Amino acid sequence: MNFNERCYKVLKKVPKGKVTTYKEIANALNSKAYRAVGTAMNKNPYAPEVPCHRVINSDGRIGGFASGTKNKVKLLKKEGIIIENNKIDLKKYLFRPYKRHI
């Protein structure tokens, strides 16, 4: 399984109404390749089954999205995630996909 496929496998574990970060996904894969996780999300051929809209920056900022940030915000809000000042409260919404979740 290549790196992108491993990223998608981790991401599938993130439940509706939660988010994770590029860094959390990389950590779950025993990697520090945070940017490569972002690239994998941008190339995700399995959306929406693999919910790349649930991946945000480590500081709570929304981050990019292949079909535009407005669409990402819309999808997150539809799942009940509150976004204030272009940020998501990680204390409330963060899901950590540790190896036990993979």
C-alpha cells in the first residue's frame, strides 16, 4: 500500500462531526511527512467516502481543499462543526487517529 492509500485508510476512521490534522495523520503513519499528507488529500480519488474535508491545519485553521475552501467550510458546518474566526476548536472537535485506530 503506497503512502497516499495509507493516508486514506487513516482518514476513513475520522468520524462525522470531528476533524483531524495533517500532522495527526502523519504521526499515525510514523511519519513527519505532513506536507505529503496534504498532497494525498488534494489527490483523494475516494471523496466523499474518504472525507478529506475533515483534515485541517494543526492550529485549527481550515486549510486548503481541492474544490475550494468555501466547499470545505460548508461540508464541515453540515456535520455540526462550529467555525469561528476561520478556526475550529481542536479541544472540542479533534480526533486523533493513533495507530490503534488504523
